[in-house]
Amino acid sequence: MGFDPKILSFFCHWCCYAAADSAGVARYQYPPNNRVIRVMCTGRIDPRFIIEAFYVGADGVLVGG
Amino acid sequence: MAEATKRILEFVGLKLERFRIDWASAAEAPLFVKIVTDFTETIKKLGPLGEAEGLGREILKLRLEAARELASKSRFRAAYGNLARELKKAGDYSPEGISSRVEQKLVPLIKKELLEAEVRSLLSQGPVSIDTLLQKTGATHEDIVPILEALSKKGKVEKQGDLWQPREKE
């Protein structure tokens, strides 16, 4: 498939971000389409962020708590 | 938060699969990998933004711009904040409870403000007929007429024959 999606991810520093880190350490393979933004807590995320993400051209938005 | 965002995206016309909120703790690397892989697959299947939705670039831009305006509007922010306070007070965090409150308090506001922003943006480009407005916003006739009337009452637009156009400033 030629299409390479742009996915914007908001990861919580204490949960998903750490999980991503340990996934890297353990050498798990996962798709490289994510652009990660680290937030200190998922509660920081606002509807505005998601809409802005789509507006600037993300094909999908993933919020990881 | 997720519920309100989903409702906005729904009115914009995007597939809700494009937005996902999920949990994986720091110790759950395999789960995290699964979430990311699944989500990437979903988006790959949907294709670029707007494709699976059948929305053209121009319309997509119009609607997202309106959504952006809505999300930073103080009326929406206030309603959103009040809703959060109300949820906290009631202590009801079940998905059904949240969803029904969002439906009640936010959805009418979202619908109205989004449509108004779209109409204003379309009108700012010059005179348009009501059919074009309906087609571009994807709204129904009953929804759009009150908005045009409200705008014309404020003196922002006027009707000339079949076309609506922005009112010249005197």
C-alpha cells in the first residue's frame, strides 16, 4: 500500500510514553507512522488540540493515557 | 473530553475511527505495541483525511476551520467547563451519563456555532445561494434558515433575490 498515514499521538509521560520506551528497549516492532507529543498527563489534552491536529493535516489522532 | 471531541468531529463529517483514546500502563509495552499497530492499520484502511469520508479538500478545510473557531470560542469553553463541573458534582462518570449530558448541553451549541461559522466563512467569499450553502455545509434546510435569519437581524448579511450576501458597511 502506497499510503503512509500521518498519525499524531499524545502520550502521557507516566503511562504510554513509558510503555513506548520499554517497547523500544524490548525491541518490539511497531509502525513508524506516529509523531509523538509527550504531555505530563492525558488530562492536559483539550478538544482544541485534536481539531488543530486534523486541521494541520494529521490523518489520525491517538491519545494514550 | 473524548465525547465532546467526538461529537465535534461527527459534525465536521470525519470518521470517528480517526480519533482514538486508549490506555496502556508503563509496564504494558506489548499492549502499547498492539494499540499503535491496530490504530495505524485502521488509518491505513481509511486512507488520507477526507477520502473515506468523501469530503473534498475545500469542504474539509472549511469545516475544520469552523471547528477550530468553535473550539476556541468562549461560549463553547464556558459550556465545556460547566459541563465538567456538573459531572464532577453528580459523580456520574459512566459512559452513558457523560454521553447524555454532552448530548443535552453541548451538542446544540456545537451544531449551531459550527454551522454559523461555516455560513459566515462561505458568505465572506461573496454572494451564495441557499442551495450552495446546504450542499457545502451538509446541513438541513430547517437548520440553516434560522442562522441566516439571525445573521441578517444582526445586519451582517442580506438577501438579494435568491442569493445571500454580506452586507456592505455604510
